[in-house]
Amino acid sequence: MPSDAALAELVLRPISGPEEIELFNTLPYTINHELADDLAEGRRIPAWMWLALRGERVVARVAWWAKAAGATGPDALDILDIDDEDPYAVDAAHALFAKASASVIGDGGTHVEYGRFIPGDWREDPRARRAVEHRMAVLEATGARLTVERLRLEWRPGTELPARDPRLAFRPALDEAELLALQTRVLDGTLDFHSQDDLKKNSADDVAKEWWDDEFARYTTPREWWQIATLADTGEAVGFVIPAKNSYHPIIAYIGVVPEHRGKGYIHGILGEGTRILAAQDVPRIRAATDVGNVPMAAAFERAGFVNFERAINMAW
């Protein structure tokens, strides 16, 4: 079948509602099990979930996501899937993304970041590599570029907890101002890509406040879990950790050491404390992530017993 004829047969449309979630999930992806709850809780709406159909067969799909219900627009593009067995599915995905993004983002609107979870060995596995590159190519054709690759990490019950660092003591943050001040200092010299990118456009104070408003303030788990690490002998703050639960998993949401105390191994004790706090809640897992290029942080997670179970890529326009 010629490609133009195959495209002429396509129906490109959003899903009609939750009753079509099974159809939407025809194409496999690691977060499919979360989509029904996302719809029910308002992090997704049907108008943001589009299908390319040839007859009753789904050959491509695309979807956007918001951090919280009631958002005026999406915060991320997090699903772009293709039927890799269909020879014209990549063409279908190009057509689908063009129509769906015009509807969701609007002509001339600003694209939100794309993120996708991918196998850890995707470069070595020819099938996985082809799948990743096909999806990237669809977005590259619209001007998107790869910005960062990240490790997805997980601590599992039964893993030995890290030993406590006798040099450190821990206490909850005194107030929001103390935590924001520490985060502002932690941003100095950060190796995290997104933080570096934010700092190109805004001051460290503004970046810290944005993190607070967009992320930390949304967590409903106890703020007593958020710990300031201090030197045991002087009480001087050296860093902090934010253990929490997001809408999906218990997580190490943020962790950092202030510049003057880096290189002394304090990160291990701070991460260990955050891990202990969540493990004490009898959680099924603890998730975390860090950039592939952030070698010290990746090493700290490995030492704390976290395993790299997956990777993620981000693309931006």
C-alpha cells in the first residue's frame, strides 16, 4: 500500500472519554496502567489524548499530562507511541502529532517538554533503539532536540539501608524560608541539566521559588519528612533531602549539599536519611532519578542500594 494511500485512510482524533482508555492502551508503554487514574483525577483530559486509527487499529498515539487537575494547559508531552510493526506508522505519527499539537498547544504556541521512559540498554538492543529513534525523529522533524538522558532509580524493600554518618545530625526545616535559602545555595554549581537550564533564564532565588511552587508545595505527605542535614558538632547546615510521595510513587524528590561542604561524602548520609524515612513507611519501592552526566549523584544512589531499572530522555523545542 503506498504511503499516501495509507495516510488517506487514517482517522486522527482525540479519545471520546475514559471509555476508550482500553483502545488508547492498545500500544504498550510502561505507564499505561496509570492512565485511567490520571483521567479520573484530572491530570489528563480526553482532548489531550489523540489516536491515529486505520480502521479499528491504533497505529500511533500521542498524549499530554499536567501536574495537577484543573490546569489550563499541559505541563509535559509524555506519550508518543508508534506501532513499530506497521511500515507506515512513522508517517502516521508525523501526521498525528501535527494535528494533535495544533489542537492542544495551538498554532504558534509554545511546546512543552517531551519525556519518555526507555530501556536501560536501548542503544545495545536493535529493536529498542529503533523504537526510540523513530519517536525522536517525529519530534526532531518539528524542531525538538534531545536535551538530557536520565537514570531512573529504585530502592526495593529488603535492600540493606545505608549506614548513618556520625558526622551528621538531622532535623526538619524550620520554615519555608530556610529551605528556600538552602536550595538557592545548592543550585550554585549544580550538575543537574534542568537546574542549569533554569539558571540561564532566572536567578537562583527565582529558580528555587519556582521549584517550591511547582513541585514541593504539591506534596501532601508530611513535611516533617523533609530533613536538614547539619554538622553534629556545630549545627551548621550542610544540605537537605526531601522524601515524599507524588501521585504515583514514594520518591526522593530533591537532595543537595551546599557548595562549601561538597566533596566530603556528606551526600551519602543525607541520601541514607531520606531513604530510611520512606522505608519506615513500609513502601513498596522508592523512586529517584538523576542525569546520566551527574556521576557523583548516580554513584551516591548506587551506594545507597538503588538500582538503575530504566532510563529516560527529554527533548525540547
